[in-house]
Amino acid sequence: MKTQISSKALLAISCGLLTISLYSCGGGNKGVAGNSDTLRQSYLNSIKASEAKLKTTMTPDPYTYNLAVSNYLKFANAFPNDTFAPACLFDAANISMSLNQYQRAIHLYDTVSLKYPAFKRVADCYFIRGFIYDDKLKDTAKARVMYQAVIDKFPHDSLSVQARAALSILGKSYDEIIKQFEEKNKAQKKT
């Protein structure tokens, strides 16, 4: 014998199950905020552990470095509006650069510049991208754009002086740079 369940009964059962699942899994406004705080703290603890490990590592260990990058990125992706997010991305970029992961570093510095233009290290992001393009990837055109951006966007930052210096030697060999400095020193001694 078949039992017929009315649509009202199905609706009542569905609502009851939904309510039970929401509250048993931490759903609802209070549960979500609590889980968010717990998750944030968990990510912060992972970051602290990674940073402690990095400080005690005597030789560069790609696994430890990549784990730190992963922890920084997890936090920044989970909490993009958190004031700590741009610092996490910046630190992940720095570590990526030290691992010779230049494209990844460029992408992360670029993300900081675009998503967090008020972050205190944005000028560094442009300058370091210029350095990577110049010194590591040998792309003088892109390096020039980054160094010029530092000068144009951050004229009062001390990095603009360094960006001007970098532009003055951009694309030159070490011999040409040494010759340029020697000539400059001779000219300064004459005056």
C-alpha cells in the first residue's frame, strides 16, 4: 500500500531539515560569524607557524617557503577585505621572488597594487616588479613602465629616486654601468 504525503507535509519536512542542517553546521548569522572568526584565527595561527619556521630555517627550504606562501594566500583569499590581506599578498610575493618564481611574484605584486591601492607598500610593488623585469627576466620595456610608474605615482616616495637611478642604467651591461659611474665621478671631482 502506497502512502501519499501532501505537498504541505513535504514543505514542512524540508523546512525542518533545512533548519536542522543550518544550525548543526554552524549556519545562521551567529554561527557564520563565529566560524569566520575561528577560520580567521586558524589561518593566522598557520601564518605565525610558517613565519616561525622561516626564521629558524638555516638554508632555504622550498617546501617551507611554499607552505608559507600557501598560508598567506589562503588568508588573503578567504578574507580579502581584512586589513591584513594586502600584507599577506605582499609577503607571499616576496617569498615567491626568493624562490625564483618571478611570474608568480609579479602577479601577486600586481594584485596588491590593483586591489589595495592605499596599502603602504604599493610603491614597493611597482619598484620590485620593475626590478624583476629588469634584472631577472631581462624585459627592459616592462621594467621601464614599472620604474616610470613609481616616479609618476609616488614622486615624493624615496623609491622614486631609486627608480630614476634604475632607469638611468636600464638595459646597460655591468661594464657600461661602471664606465658611466666612473665618468660621473670624474665630472664631480672637476667641479
